[in-house]
Amino acid sequence: MPTIQDYSNNFENKWCPGCGNFGIQQAMKKAFVAQNLSPHELLIISGIGQAGKTPHFLECNFMHTLHGRALAVASGAKLANHELNVVVNSGDGDCYGEGGNHFIHAIRRNLDLTLLVHNNQIYGLTKGQASPTTEEEMITSIQSHGVLNRPIRPLAVALSLGAGFVARGFSGQPKELSQLIQAGMDYKGFSLIDILQPCVSFNHLNTMAWYKERIVDVTSLEHDTQDHQAAFQLAMEWDERIPTGILFQQDEDDFTTRNPWLQDGPMLHRKYEAEKIRDYIDGLYK
Amino acid sequence: MATDLTVKIGGEAGQGIQTVGDLLCRVCRQAGYFFLAINDHESRVRGGHNFLQLRISDSPVLAPASQVDLLVDLDGITCEQHGDELKDNGLILCRPEQQPERDGVLAVDFTQLAEKAGDKATENTVAVAVCVALLGAGEELCRNVVAQFFARRDDLKEINLKAVQAGFACVSESGLKGWDLAWEEQQPGGALLNGAKTLALGAVAAGCRVGAFYPMSPATGIMAQLVQLAEHFPMVVEQAEDELAAVNMVTGSNFAGCRALTATSGGGFALMTEGMGLAAITETPLVIINAQRPGPATGLPTRTGQGDLLFTLHASQDEFPRFVLAPSTVADCFDTIQRAFHLADTYQVPVVVLVDHYLVSTSMLVSERLEVSPDAAPKAPPEPPDDPATYERFALTENGISPRLFPCQSQALVKATGNEHTPDGHVSEGRQNRNAMVEKRLAKLPAMKKEQRPPLLYHEEAEWLLVSWGSSYGMVREAVDILREQEFDIGMVHLVDMWPLPQEPLQGILSQHKWLLVEQNATGQLGWMLRAELGVEPQGSIFQYDGRPLEVERVVKQAAARIGG
């Protein structure tokens, strides 16, 4: 049985003290152990930003890729070997900004992978510019008269695209978050977990206390997770009350199940047959 | 007398002149003739003026010809646009209402004959039959080819055979004398292929299992061929949301252990440069086909050029080793793409295969046998170390190549990052480590250079040489033949492996001969490379950048003028 310790390494952690990423990291480790996965059975693909560094601070296979492109790399890995357990770590800027197109189409594609978006509503790595989820009117070093653009509502976007597993977690509740990650990994298909987290260095509006005042677990709302319309309404809620937990979950065939070319096992394990190729070429000369 | 005839068929987009060309190619193949067909079309789905030009010969065809023997006008403007290309003894085939005043015209009411055969849609088959009849072939041959073409659709087969009959009857009633070629059905002397097909087939031969792409002319045909091959071989092809996704998907597939391919054109390749850098620094094999078309930006979407050589050489920020390969012929595409996969894996570097619209879309009889290379099969990853914890994906080695394991296939953890990193794959900003990693990646170069095929040489002892690269091989070679017939002492040096530049015997030859650069761009990008790498200067240059296939006649004229003067 794997243990939490198996997922620890001694690579120097570079997050700020008090960063919400620690809670997410803790929840991930717990979830992987609960999934009975050893580090060598897990592949993490991450983007760029503080979230993108996550796999360096865990023991696992990983590729820490480019800004916005984690989902594309992860999708390619799954095309090659759909038996891989793939988790993607991304951030609000990485996933909803630079990688917005990949986010949209990864949902449509519905490959069996779990996307964790570390959403601190700010750019941390580049020191405090507005992200796609930063509140309107918030003042930053660049948005010096306040943010003019409306924030994206990622869960509503996902729901509108037909996502089958849409959840919101909170880094201040690692236990609940861990359960969400497990549910996401259990789900056969694309699972989105948008994770609210404070940025202690650059976001002085959406603090730990700000989130704690607003979040409410959907299980306390008598919400039917198969009710798409109700999920959509919850996904649009924000200022007064922020629902967390699984907003929507519905089984449907994932990419691999639907793809006629993947029915004979992962491409990685398919045999190379030179004779078959030669025979095919022979046919062209007849 | 040697046979060398050119048929040009002009029509609107959507009229099906590609089918006419395809059927004529099949007739030629069935009769043992060599041929080469080029497509010239505008970037539109309907209307406009497109043409297909087919050269037929009893010896291998290297290039399209500029003079036309039989001009087929299906759109009413072909005669006007291409009349000056018609030889004096050439024939015109057109619709009755568009009949030009001259001898040697056969007006055919294609629509009426097609409707009589059972469907207006068989107009193209009528046109094929009339062409074949004028070229002197028997109806039986034409019937057999058409029957085979529609073998899976009995209803279509029947009416198309009637259309063949109508076409032949029309020619015999007209009394017009065409050509008297020796048409006899025989064992085909080769395969009917285009560059798109040989590239896709070569990828399959190399064990490519994943394709990801975003549609872009002229590269889409390559992926379409890959999709067709996926019906016969293990392969998954995914249409990505953009080229950024496509290139990163194939990097993800390669990282996971599967050979993967993407194909695009200049604009898409510009987007892929970011992902190319990720593959480079994570030392993940990557094969990209860049099917060039003229730019910048959207440029001429459906036309050809060689404007991306230097871009490809320098694509993506900072420095890293890469291969740039530019196959010379439709058959060479098959060998080159197999090598691309082999080299990408062996050296864990990006490989760009530079082709262009001309090479991808030109159909021809390939008489040489396509051989699956002994190096084609993907190799299994090395054994992980006894203690998996000691595995380092980027271990420093003398030749710069580190053992590449696949994630989740052993106890050893595979860690990679687009940041500069330590040998075990963790982010590092250390100065010594940075130097060591840059030097490790570049340490691959000496061995990479040795992999490069020398340029193709033809009469390289001559006083003058034409120096060219990639898809223009056939045209330049034909130009050399014509110039030699005109008693010019001329040969050619043709590069196919562009980068790393194979220095010998290039340096020796180019510094000891007078030479002219022949390129399909406006500034001489190969010339720039040769000057920078070898310090050699041409005595002149022949550039064509109008988006059309390189014209043999232009090369001949300009070379003769330069040498003669």
C-alpha cells in the first residue's frame, strides 16, 4: 500500500509560506494514497505558474510543460496510452487565459483525465496582475484603475460545454478537497475541479477569511448533482455565496470508449508489423 | 519517337477536374505510361478557375511541361487563359457554346452526353473518355479503369460506363485525328502516388501511432491519408483545436512512448514553434511536417514555395539541435519521413520535414519500390536501472543522449520540465547546471552531422552547377538535361538534408565550381546558409516566388543567359 510519505521528496519547495497550494498538495497526496496509486503509476502534467510547479514537490512521473498547454500535452499522452492515470495541475491564468482554447476543447474531447485548476484569482508567478477570474474593479499594479473586464465563470463554461464532472474545491478544506479529487479520478471522463485558494502575496481581496465567509457545501443545499440547470445556477453564484463540492456529475462514454481506433488497447502496446506494411505497399503496385 | 504529351484540363472548383485527372492517371498507369499530374487551384470551394496538368511519357517524368498538347476547357475560360501554352499542332476540347475559331477543336456537349448516359454528374467521365479516345487508346482500357474506379458502386458504375461509350462515340463521329500512342493494357510499372500519401505511408512504416493536426492547406492531405491508413494499421488521428494543441499533443504522445506526427503549413508552423521548444528542452522526439506555401500570414494558401527554410532553421527561441530534412521526390518522402522518426528518437530532438504544396499534391507514377527501412521500427526503451531511484532522465553523457524511459512503464520515475533542469528533471537556475545542460544538448551535433545524406549530384564534374534543394529536384534536373543538350557544360548539386548542413563534399565542390542558386523564394535562403556555413558565393541566382511550381523553361533560359553572357 502506498503511503503519504511515498509522495514526499526533498526538492526545495518554492511557494510562499501560507500559500493555498500547500492545502492542494496535501489533498492530492491523500487522494493518490486513497486511490491506492504508487508514484510510479501516476503521471502529472502541469502548466506554468505557481500551480505548474506542483509536481516538482511530489514524487511522481511528470512533465511540467508550457504556459497554457498542459491539457494538450496530457491529451497527447492519453492518446498514446489511455491506461495512464493522468492528473493535470493548472492555474486560473494558465487554464482560463493562455490555455482557454485547450480548456474548451478538452471538455468537448472528454478524455479520462482530472484537471485541477488552482484558482487564486490573480497572477502569482508574474507578481500580481489580473487573471481571467480576478474580480471586477480590483486594483493591481497593471490594472491601476481597477479591473475592467468581467471575470470568467469557469464552472458555468464547463457545464455549457457538456462537461460530465464539474466540481469546486477549496484549499482551506484539504479533506473535502481530497475527496473531490478522488471522485474526479474515479469518474471515467474529463473531470474539472476548480480549486479556490488564497494568494497571500498578491490577492488581498479574496483571502482565506473572504472565502470562508462565502463557501457553502452543495451537500447542504439538497442539490441534485444530475440536475444540469440547477448546477448551472449554482455555478453562476458568487458574491453572496460560493457553492463547493460536486455541482454536476453524469456518466457518459469517454473519448476512448467512443473512439473506434482505440478499441484494441492503448496505442503504446500495439504491435509493429513490418510484413503488414510491406503487403500494403505491394498492393499499390498491382 | 519518344512519347511526351501534356494534357491540361481547366474547370471551376467543385466541377471535379481532380477526378478527371485521377482517372486519366489510372488509364496511363494501366497502359504502362509514366506520368506526373499537378493541381493548380484557387483558395475557394466553388467557382473560379482551376486546372490539372498531366504529362504523359514513355520514360520517367521529372517535372511538369510548359507546352500543352491537349487543352480541355470545361469552364469556358481555359482556352482564353492558357491558349498561348498550346502547341501549334495541339488540340482543344471544349463545350459547343465556347468554341474558339481555329483548327483542331472538338466541341463536345458534355452536359447533354452525360444526361443521356443517365446523370449530369458523369460529365467528367465523358471528358475522360474523349481525352483517352483522342490520345488513341481503346475503349476497353478506359472501360476497365472506370469500372475499377466505381467498383463499389454498381449504380454509378453502370452510368459511368455509358458515359465512356458516349465519349468514344463522339470522337469517332467527329473524325478528328488525335494521337496514335501505343496503348496496351499491361502490368502497371509502378504505383500511383502523391507526396501526401508517401509521407503518411512512411509514417506508418516508422510505427507512428498518433496523429494530431489542425487543418491547413496544403498539409491537410497528409493527415487525410493518415486517417485512411488508420483503417489498416494501429493509428489514432485527432483533429486538434489549433496548432498549439496539435504540436503539444504529439509531444505528449512521444513522451508517453508512442511515435506521433503532426503536419501543418507556415502559419500553423509559426504557432508550433513554442511547442517545438518544449520538445527540445525536454529532449522529447518530435516530427513535424511543414508543407510550405507562400506567405507571410495567409499568403497564397493553395500554392507552392520554398520560403520557410531559414524560419525552420531558427524556429523557436534560443538554441538547440534539430534536423531539417527536405525530400526531393514523391518516393523520397517515404524514405525521409522514416528517417525523421528514426533520427528524432535516436537523438531525442525535433525533426522538421520541409515539403511544399507541389510535392504534397503532385501525383505520379512511382516506379521504384518503396522500401521499409531496417531502422524504421521503433525501438523499445532501455532497461531501467536496478535501483529505480537512481534514474535520471537527463543524465549527463558524453554524446549528450540520456536513456529515455516512458512514464508509468517501470518503477523509475520520468520527470521532465520546460524549465532548465537538473539531470533528474527538476527546475534549476544554477549557473553550472545551465552550462552543463546547454552543452549536453549541443553535444549531439557532431553525431547528428554524420547522419546527414550528402547532396544529390548530377554531372558534378561540369564547369557550372545549379544548386537547389527539396522538391525542385525534378525540375532542376530536367533543366540540366535540356541545357546539356544545348551543349552547356552544366550539372547539379541538390540538397535534401538541410540541417545540420552536410559539409562534405559540398564545400569542395562549391568552392571549385561556378554555380547558380535555384530557389523558390525571393532572397536565396539556401544561399544564405551556404555563405554562412561554408563561405561560398554563387555566380548568380534564379528565383521564382510566384507560388507556381518551378518552371523548367525559366531555369533553362536564365541559366543559359548567365552562363552564355
